[in-house]
Amino acid sequence: MICDVVFDLPLRRAFSYAVRPGLKLARGQRVRAALQGRARVGIVVALREGDEHGLKPVDGAVEPVPILSAATLELCRWAAAESLSSWGSTMLSLLPPPPRARAAEPVAPAPEPQPASPTAPELWTGASREARLIEELESSQDATLLIAPDRDTAGRWAERLDAARLDSGASASARRAAWFAASRGRARIVAGTRSALLVPLPPPAKLVLLDEHDPAHKPPGPPRLHSRDLLLRRAALEGNRLLLLSATPSAETWWRAQSGHVARRDGGAAAWPAVVSADTRGILRHHPVTPVLGRAIADAARAGRRTVLIVMRAASALACDDCGVLLRCPDCAVPLARAPGALRCRLCGRSEPLPTRCPGCGGHHLSLFGWDAERVEAAVHRRFPRLTISRKDRGAQVLIGPATVLKGRASGSLGCVGVIALDALLRVPDFRASERALELLWAAAEAVGAAGRVVVQTLHPEHEAIRAARDQDLAGFFEHELKLRLELGYPPFRRLCLVSARSRSAPEAQALLEECGAALRGIPGLIVYPPAPLSGAGTHAGRWRFLIKGPEELPRLISQPLGPFVERRRRLGGMVEVEMDPLE
DNA sequence: AGCACGCCGACT
DNA sequence: GTCGGCGTGCTC
């Protein structure tokens, strides 16, 4: 007997091993086998009769039963093809870590899902979505998998629902135990992050994705696939119900709902705060707080309620007062961000000492441009000397931080949220900037509740994201947004793929990308954009990229020509990375 | 991805 | 004369 095994390698092919007579193996089972003399963990993808001559034997099984069902094996094969990565790395990055030695943990095989009558995935929006979810889960006996965008959120929900945890917040053995307990129906609800996506569940099962729009559902690295896309596929194959929860869904999911592939369950309007914009013209240059926001902070404090001020990441740079030039990274051309005692490029990480004179005109008047948390804290402290102001203490009267400080707050727990400079977010050269702005303002409105106030400082008070957040109008926002996406040929109407190369020098990276581009020439239906530095206009950095725009079947069209570049990444001293459906 | 093999520069 | 850089190729 021969078995074919895939490993956590960037290789498409499987490796064949001899199965010794006494060893009972099945597809989907984890095994240890020698690869280049070292024992490694792989997954059996096929068993067949054949000539075992010259094959090394499998050392043994990691668990006595398959950890993945045949259906899940196929699900992962699809996911790997869809993301141009290998079958093995896709599967192994989604499994709990193997036990160090042979452990006698009680395990049950992954149940083979029974294809049930398909039910349309559901998109739950609106005020009461989380309360409705808890009600739904408590009134049901179905096995349920809850996927959260991050560990904190997974932990909160696990506690709230008394669920077993399957993310890296739990120990490796606890994760394995939860995995096999879920497959036997012993743990009715399991909660986790991406690493829990493949947990086998006895039918009928329910799949839940929290904060469907969150880019944390597709972090860098394998599996290079959005959790939403994997769950949509899994639910369709297994006939499971899938609930996608989000206050501000992605345009992709909204479009699916609009075209009838997803059923929208709108929880209705919430009691909503006033969302007001404050014109920053002539003010932001000198002070981070407009009179409107200043009054809101004072009012909240007087009412004994807390304020959160949102600043954008890397919002502060150094500019010359004489010639107006912004200090940029010599390699990447993006503005250098202020770090303690230095300037740092947030792209390549290079650190420069704080200069005393302008590299352009030699002037001595260099001043900060933009408002980071540190500068805002100092300015607000001067303005409100009697309030407690902090960048860390969640209990301070005024808390200053990035958008993530709004995560996990009960509705109505804040008196005021101020967005110091929404324009810093809108200026980002990303077609999803509007969506991100809406997400931020909506989260702010939910966090303050009806009695609070959201103040948005901007030069664009008429921006669609601000209007939609003020009017609590998702439908209006997406009508506008999807029209733009269609006109410009962006997702969900076209698919994107980002091909990037890293090398010592720009010419090397460019040459490497030139090779990739040449391999794609002549494929109908693709638009291959010319290579550009990874961000900004720097021409010296060895990080370049190009974008491919194409139809739904884009991964199938480019997997053959780009295959050699992803399989053998070290060529000409550079590395090629291919990312389907990039979020940045 | 690791790891070995292999061919050109600075050292006890 | 060797030690060691990392470019290229292979792993059942």
C-alpha cells in the first residue's frame, strides 16, 4: 500500500510513502514521515496500491483517526487553488498543533458531512444582531462554530456563550481536545479565530462569522483566504446555516445580498446619536480639537461620561516650515512617521535620527505635521488640564487611540467619540477607504449610543460615509459605493491579485516582476498593471509590485503561468509573493 | 520552507 | 592551503 502525503511546503505535489502492513491509514489522517531525513507532519490525501520500491515508510499516525473529512480535504483543495497556495500549507495552517510525542488523547473521527438541503447564507445587520445571535444559539441544540476576527473577541464570546475555545488563546492540548470534542458533539459551541475554520461538526451545524467586514479575517500568510469565503464554501458543501454578522458589511457581502445569494436580516434602526461634522479648515494646523469637539468633550465630562478621541495610525510626520516639503523615506518615499527620538518608515522600518535641518532647503524650522496620539494628548491636556487624559487607561475621562480602541465596548458606554482627522483615512490610496470610514463612524455611533455624540473633524462634511453614518443608512451608502466599484472595475465586480517582489535593489525586483508579467502576457480578460514601488513613489527600494485585474476565474487563469514563481521563490536573489483578493 | 551541495573571497 | 558566503536544486 502506498499513501500520498502533503506537507506544509509551498509545493503543489504530494509525496508517496510505503505503508507498512500493520498500519491502518485513511485519507485526512495526520502522519509523521521522513522528509529529507527529518520527521515531519503531513496529511494523507490518497491511498493506493502500487509498487513500494524505493519509497520510504510512513513513521506512524499522529492521531488514530482522520482529523479532516474527505469533504474538508476537498474544501481545502479548492481554497488552495483559489489563493494560489499549496494544498498542504493551507490545511496544516488550519489545524491544531500536533502533540509533541505519541499522546493517548481520546479522539473521534471527523464526521463525514451529509449534504443537506442548501440554505442561503444570512447577513445579520442592525442594532440587535448580537442579542439576536445569543438568543438564537441559546434556543437551539445545533452544534455551532463561531469565528471571531481576533483572539480578544473570540475570548469574550467564548465566555459569554460558555463555548470551548479553539484559538491560540487556549493551550495546544486544549485546542486538540476541543477539536475532537466538537466532532463528537461533546462541545456544542466552539469559538475561535481563523485556526478553527475547519473544526468538524456533527450535522445539522451552524457557522457564525462575527464582524464579517473585518480585514483581520484575512491576515497575511497562509491560508491566504478570507474566512468569509471559506465559510461560504463550507456552508454550501455541507448544507449548514451560515450567519454573517456585521454592523457595516463588506461591499462584497452586501452585493451578494443584493443579488440574492445571501439573505439579509436587518435588525432595524437603533436609537442613534447625533453624528456631526466639524470643519477643520484653519484649525487643524494649530490645534487638534475644533470648538465643536471641545464642547462635546466638556459636555460629556460634565455629565460624568467618557470621551474617546480617534487618531489614525502613523498620522504624524515632519515637515519644513520654509519650503513645505514633507520628510520622506529615501527608499520608499512615504512620509516618515515620528517615533520616540527618531523618524521611522512604516513600510521598510528604517529608522532615521531626528534631523535638525531640512534636507531640501537647509532650513531650520522643521515642525510636526498631522496629529498622532502623543501630540493630541499633549494638546488636549493643555486645553483640559483638569480632566484625566490617557493613551492607555481605558477608564480615563479622555482616551486617545487608534480605531481599535472602540472594539468590544458596550453600546452607550461612552459619552463622546471624536475623530481627529477623518481625512487622514480618506486620503489613503485604497479603494476601500470609504468603507473603512463608514466602519469607523458606525462603530463610534454604536459605542456612544443615543445619548452620546460623535464628532467627525474633516474638510469633507458631505462625504458619503459621514452622511450614511449620520442617517444610519447602509443601503444608501452601498448604492453609491457599488456604483463606483462597478464603474472603476473593482471588487465585487472584478477580482484583484497583487504580485509583489522583494529584492536587494529596485532593478532586481523590477526584473523579477518583469518575468512574472511576461508569463501573464496574452491571457485574455486580464488587465496587468505596470510595476510600481510597493507604496508611494520611491524608486530605490527593492520592494515592487503590480496588480492584476480579472474576472471571477482569475486564480485559475494565472495559477499555471505564476506557478514556477510561487513554488521556487528564491530566484535572482528575490522573492515573489502572490496574493489573491488583497485587502490593502 | 529547510537543508545540502557547490563554487568564489578572506583568514588561522 | 582551508572556512564560509549564499545561489541553485531537491525533498517520497
